[in-house]
Amino acid sequence: MTALLTLSGIEKSYHDKRLLRGVSLVVDDSERIALVGPNGSGKSTLLRIIAGREEPDAGERALKRGLKLGWFEQEPVIPAGLTAREAVRAGASERAAVLSQLDDVAHALSDGSDMSRLENLLATQARLETLLERLGGHDVEHKIEHVLHDLGIEDPDRSCDALSGGERRRVALARLFFSAPDMLLLDEPTNHLDAFVTDWLEDRLLESAVPFLMVTHDRYFLDRVVTRIVEIDRGDLVSYDGSYADYLEQRADRIASEEKSESARANLLRRETVWMRRGAPARSTKQKARIERFHATVAGKL
């Protein structure tokens, strides 16, 4: 496994509310992760920090060299005046540059004046053809029409300005996948999508095997597509391997363990408080240690 993303000591506050308390996270190239937590806990904020759309108050964000992030926000922005076809095509902005480079290589090969470069030119051509295929291939218009049809957009040349909010989200999804990202960041991707399109998205995520971090309230969707749950709990991150159902079971066990530990701490605190109120002497090393332990218990350090 290769680390695609590393967060270290990320802090973030809004006004007087501290959302993220020095959190750290590593995402590998085979992971499909959901961020969960109560509303207002900082899920979308953390996703925007990862996307580079928002700066943390402290901490570091590191991406694998050359990593291409695909960002799907809650309200996707599509430039005014574009047709659905043009909006999707714009997702593969690298494609024009790749085609230009392929033309240059083809010209150099046809010239044939420098045979010493033949091996390097053929290797470059093969690499560029592979990249072009990722970006839709040579017949990109047919593929754009096909994916838009699958998403219920029957007329690819219809202006996005005339589409409903749900239809614009579908166009944005098509644009996202045509951009051929190495990793996806998805903020409530199933909002305003019907069951048919949600199933399409589920299949696409599983078939493409692109790693992702996702925020969604659709628990059934989560249970089918994720391999790890990361919960934001009072500003900290708690990680659980497995599906959403696995998360619920593991979380219940963790809470029970914490409640047991808290009960034991409360009992210890009661006993030590009685001892302290009796005027605990501090003459021996053992008694001094007990007094220090009492203060640590009060501070929540034990």
C-alpha cells in the first residue's frame, strides 16, 4: 500500500468552537473511507482542508507527489453558458495537452531523421496513449454522451443553465469521473439523486477502484461502498475498519469500554476524595504519590 494523503496535527476553530484538535490521518491507495459525526462536528471542514480549499489553523497536509484530487462539493459549480457535453469535457482539461504531445511524437516518428530517438519516442507514445485512455480516449464525445445518458441527461447539448439542481449534480458527477482523478473527495454526493443514479454512483465507485474520502448521511450507501469509517468525536478522529455496520458494532464496544473506565475513575475519585478530606498526611513517599494520583484523577489524566 502507498500513502496518498497524510494529515498531521490539524487544528481548526471557528469563533470560540474548536472543531479539530490536532488530528492526524493517513489514507492509502486502496482505501474507501467515510467521515462521520454529528452535524457541525467538522466533517465538511476537514474535507475542504484535505482538498486544499481551506487552510487549517495549525498542522500539515501532505499529498503524494503528482496526486490528482477529484473534488465534489455539496453545491457543484458549473460555469454559466456551458452545455452538458462541454461541462463534462472540461473535466478532462489535460486531454488537449496530451493530444498535442501525441501529435508532436507522431510528427517526430514520421520524420525518421533521428533513429537514435526511436526507442524513447515509442515509449513516450505508449505512455501518452495510456494517459489519453484514462482521460476518455480518442472517441471522447461518444463516451460523454454515453455517461450522460446513463445519468438521465438525454440531450448532451442542452445548456446547463436550463437544468434542474439535481440534473446539474449529475453533470458534475460525469465531469468528476471524466477528470480521471487518483483520489476522490466527495461531500454529500447522493444529495438530490434518485435511487437509479445513486446505484450508478455506487457501481462506478466500486468498479473504478479509485480511493476516496466521503461525507454522506446515506447510511445504506455507506454500508455498501466503504472499507473504513473515520468518526469525528469531540474534535478527535477515531478510526474503524470495515463497513458502516461494523462501525456501529465497534463504536458500541468502545463506548461501553469508555463508560466502564469512567465508572472506575469515578469510584477511585470518590475514595480518594474521602481520604483527602480526612486530612491526608504527606510524610511518606507512598502518601505523596497517592496525593499526586488524586490530583491527576481530578484533572482527568487517570
